Amino acid sequence: MSFPKPTKEQIDAFAERGWLVVENAIAKADLDLIENKLESLLTDKERLAFDWAWDESEDRENRSFRIVQSWPSLVWKDIADQAYRKWLVEFGAALMQTPMTFWYDQFLAKPPGKSVPTEWHQDEGYWGRNLDNKGITCWIPLQDVDANNGCMHFIDRGHLDGILQHRRVEGMASDLLTCDVDESRMVVCPIARGSVTFHHSKTPHMTTANTSRGWRKAVTNHLHAVGVEGEGDHYPWKVHVNQGLDLKGRAPAAESL
Ligand SMILES: O=C(O)CCC(=O)C(=O)O
């Protein structure tokens, strides 16, 4: 199976709507390898992951990991050489109509039974001002996803509305942020394993809680335009919560935590 090439219709749809589903993008063997390589991020989560929905009533040692947040490069040294990674950079650059470079990835997993939504946000709400309209994210679920186990929901054309005011999610000790959106423009994106979504860095999006019997696992890949030097100033709502892990130099994204 070869990776799909972006069509003019896809490029135009992304420019207009700020998000895109690409069906049958990544082969089963590649997904199996990703899942296998990243399994230890779950089994060793106390050492290798944050709880992105850390409940403020729980002390650090008893975090319930309602959203496991970790970094694939911690356990997969040559991940950058994988064909899927090269493909998503090429595809993302075509959608943004400008050269893009890989920035960082995250492993985001929601356990069965006790997870929570990843609340509405724009990726730029977490990033510095240098990323203004200069980012794109490719989200790869590792199983079929729908609204019952945490698929993507987008605000259609929301990338054209500017940066929204974000705030911390009530009750969280983590850096989880949220913003108010016009849900009448919401598009729910259930997709099969092998399909992926792309969204612009200003597109408001969320994923629902996982109410299924299995884990909901995903790898999200953040790219920025070539030439962006550092994040620049953060918005005033940004919080830095390092959950006591020493990840500096081992996971690129952790540099800014
Ligand atoms: O997987 C999730 O729960 C959220 C992912 C997300 O917000 C992103 O990839 O930008």
C-alpha cells in the first residue's frame, strides 16, 4: 500500500474548512508497529507520561491518568525515519501550501471507563505567538474511533476566526486548556483505523471521553512552517506544569513544559 497524494479537492477543502479526513492513509503493518513500539508508554506511564487530565484532588503519586500524555521519541529512537512520518510532513505541507517541518509528536491515550473529554481548544492556544497560522497537526488513531471512544470534533472554518480566549479546565492540576466555541458549526469525525485527520493550528477541536471497553490510543503529530524560530511569547492563559518527570533533552515538546 502506498501513501495517498493530496488532491486539489483536498487542498481546497482544507483551506476553506481548516480540517480534513484522509481515509486509508496508513497501512495496518505500520500502525501495528507504532502500537507495539509505544506500548511501554502505557505500561510504564508513571515514569514516562503525564496525566493530561490530572484531577486536582489527587496527589501526584495517585494520578488516575484519565488522559495519558507522553512522547513517542522517549521509547522509539528512530521514529523520525519511519515512512509515515515523512508522508505526513509532505501531505501537511501540501495542505498548508508552504514548506513545513516536523516539530513534535505526542501519544495520547484514554483508558476505558474513567477518561474525560479533551476539551475544545486551538493548538495555537498552547503555543507561542510565532506559530500564528503556521502550524498543522496530523492525528493518527490506533483503532477505529467514533464519538463513543474519543474521535475528533472540529469547528468548521474555525481557523478563520482568529485566536480564541482560552482558560484552564476547572478541577485540573494539569495544563489542560479550553475555550468557548460555536457548537452549531461542529463536525464529528468518526474514522476507521488507517485513516487520519489533519487540522490547522487555529482550528478549534476536541475529542470526547472514551466510554468503550478498550483503550483509545492516538499519536498526534505537530508540524510548523519552515523558518519559525522558537515559539515566541505565550498567551497569558498558558500554564507550565511539569508533572515531576525529567524529560528535558529526551522529548522535544517537554522543553516548553
Ligand atoms: O487525542 C486527543 O484526545 C486530543 C488530540 C488533540 O487535541 C490534537 O491532536 O491536537
